[in-house]
Amino acid sequence: MGDGVWSTSCRWGGTTRAGVDRASGRGRDKRPPTKAALSHALRSLEDDAEHVHGNPNIDPERIKDNRVMLPDGNGGLRPAGPGDSVESVLDDVEDRINNARGGVRRTTDKKTGEIKTVDVSPRSDVTETLEFIIQLDPEYTGKVVDMTDEQRADVREKLYVIVAEIQEQTGPENTVAVAEHWDEDNVHFQMFVVPVDKTGTLVGTRIMGEKKGDWSKFHDRLREKLRETGYDATFDRVAGGATHENIQAYKAQRKKAVSLAYERQAMEEARDTALAAQEDAKDLYSRAADRNDAALAAEERVDAKVAGLDEKEATLSALEASLTSRVTAAAKKEKTLAKRTEELDDREADLDNRAAGVEEQERLTRAAREAVQRRETAVTEKEKTVDDRDASVTARETEMEDKYEEVISHAERAAEGIIATAKAGAEEMSRDRATAAVDEGRNATQNVYVRAAQKLKVKDTKTGGVKTLDDWITEQATEDSFRFDKTEQAKIEKETYGQVKARAKKAKSDAQAFLRQREQQRRGRDTGFSR
């Protein structure tokens, strides 16, 4: 390495999405696509031996010497591993962009006049990353192929001082990748940062300072840090590029690199399209051959199916004719069944009506049967009562007959005694005395009957009334043989003893007839009276 004062190169620029309009002319967007920039910087993560790089300074044999450092999640860096790729870094950038805000918009409430701020989403052409290219003076580092391991370690240490200073300015959590390039003439690092400030807003290059003077101050701090490591950095402003070329040459090279990146991306897309078309063509040829074989086999199957279908058609025609006749018969039978169904419905309705009548008749019959049973029960009870009463009446009649026989017997004995007395003294008595005796006997007999009749009662079935036997005898006497009016009295006075005797016998006969009449009443004969 030569002696003297060394230059320091730290340049940055923005990258954006591939879909941003880059039409030529005034206002053309000169920012390279993020994907193209990352693919170039992280080429050591790609496993593509056939890839041709647009930069002629890249030695493909030494790409393996490059190293990529990725965030470890704690604000530090770690070497890329087997699971890391350009796509995973792009995904990380996309996630950071989606979680950031594009800025704020101030709005004024028309009613209250209050000014409010509203977050807005990032624009589609937002600067996604800042790409830093950092390099020491080529005269200090020399050619990569000539560097020893100690020189490599020294250069790496001083370049990471620059990386640390950039992280101090942009925030270590915003670093997404650091790529060490040892496959070109002079070693340099490419570093990618998502420019998000402490409020979570994407601020683009403003993260390096709002004014151009801020950038100069950053460079001065950077040179101070390098001097602390023993690197004698100059504070003179250098208009050199990566190889100490003037700024116009650097811009031309940068423009060419961007153009080459676009061409490389287009070539990769064209190659991918061609490969895909080739695969599609092979697939189409294979499918066409398969379809040809399938078509031949299908044609044979179709011929066989046609023959089978012809046979089936004939069978179906015969079956159709048979079915037609069966349908006709079924329709006729259906009509007959419909008529029978209607008749059965009428009969069923009639049976329902009759069943309802029968049920009503059964209900009335049950009610009548129950009434008859109740009446039979009542009749049976009444019959039992009547039997009991008949037995009681029969017993009373027997008792009354016994008493009446006794009374009649007593009356007969008394009458016979009186008559005997009257007979014995008839001849000696005058007619007046004889008549008086007869009257006395008659009255005595009647008194006996009266005393017996007063103890007995009879029921007149014609009038429903109850009277004593005495009253009844009185009525009979008044109507028949027991009339004792003046005419009868006159007759008695003229009667002889024989006539008196005859009348006494008649009284006895009347009493016996009365008893017979009572016996007939007891046995149920209709004599006009009952007890």
C-alpha cells in the first residue's frame, strides 16, 4: 500500500418498484428497481452458473468469495445462511413498506375549525430502499487479487466502520442487507436501508438530512471515525468515482450499470419466458401424442358403442311399443279404478253415516237398557216391598179372621141362646114381649158385630177411602138385610115365633156370606173393595 492521504467514497441513491413509469424525457424516474439492484448486489445468494453479468469487472470464478450480511433481529448483522435468498430479502423489504406509513395529511373540520392529521399509505412510486456504495481509496486497498488475508481483514474492518456510521444515521433496525464484493478489481460494499424514521414514516433520502450541508457533515463524521482506526482519510472534497474517475465518468458508468441492470432483468425475463414456452411446447407435443392415441382408442370405442347403441335402439323400440300398450292398459285400468274408488268413497260415506246412526242407536239402547235395569231394580225392590207388605197383610188378615171367627162364634152362641130363650118363653110371652125379646136378641147380636167391626177397617177401592167395618156393615144394613125402618118394625111386630127364628137364621147366613166375601177379597177377587 502507498503512503499519503486516502480518499473515502460513500454514495447513496434510492430504489423503487419495478412497475414505476420510466418513460424517457424530462422528469424521467432514474431510480433503479429494487429487485434488480438486490439481484446484482446479492448475486452470491443465487445458484445460477449460466448467468451472464453485465458488469465486465465481475469475475464469475470469485463470486463465491463475496459475503452477504443480513439483520439478526436484534439490531446486529449475521452471515446469510442456506435458507436466505434474494426473494426472502425482497419479502422483508415488502413487509417493512406495508407496515410503514407514507406520511400525514392535515384536514380542517369545517364545523369546529380544528386541524387534524390523518395517516396516508405509501405511494406506489415511493423510494423503497436507499442503496449505499462504500469504498476505500483503491491505492490503499490495491487489487483484490493481490491482497493478503491480513489486508482483507483490515479493509473489512474499516469498511464496517462506515457501515456502522450509516446505521447510526439511518437506524440499525432499518438495515436489510450488506453485500461484500470481492469478485471485482477493487473491493467495495453495497448496503440497503429502508428509510423509515422514528415515527414509522417513509422519508426517502431525507433520512440522511434535510439539507445538502447535512450530507457534508455526515462525510466529515465518517472520516473522523476512519482516522480513529488508522486510516488517514482526507477532508478534501474528491470528485472521483469508484476508480478515481471524474464525476461525469462515474455518472456515465452508473447510468450504464442501471441500463445493464434493466437489460439483465429483461434478458432474465425473456429467458424465463423462452424456457417456459419450450416446456409448454414439450408438454403440448406430449399431450398431442397422448390425445392422438386416445382419439384412436376413443374412435374404436365409439364404433363399438354405435353398434351397441343400434342394438339397444332396436330393443328400446320394442320395449317402447310394449310400454305403450301397457300404458294404454294402465290408463284404462286407472279409469276403472277411479270409478271404483268413487263408488267406494260413496259407500264409505254411507257406512260412516250408518255407523254414526248405529253408534247413536247403541247409545240410546245402552241408555234404555240402563233405564230398564234401573226400573227392574226398582220393580224388584218394589216387588220385595209388596211381598213383604202382602205377607204382613196376610198375617193381619189371618189374625183378623181368627178374631172375627171368634166374634161370630160368640155372636152365634149368644144369638142361639137368645133364640132358645125366646123359643122357650115364646108361648108364655105375649106378642109384645116376644117382639121385645127378638129385638133385644137382634140388638145384642148387632152390638157384637158392631164391637168387632169397630176394630176392623176396610178400603173402598172405588173411592180410595178407608172406613171401619162398622160403617160398611151399616151401609150394607141400610141397603140390604139390616134395614130397621118402621115398615120392617111393623112386620116384626106381626111375626110369629117361626118367622123370628127364620130371620135369625137369615142374619147368621148374611154374616157367613160376609165372611166368604171377605175371603174372596183376600184372594184377589174383584168385589169392589180391598183392604
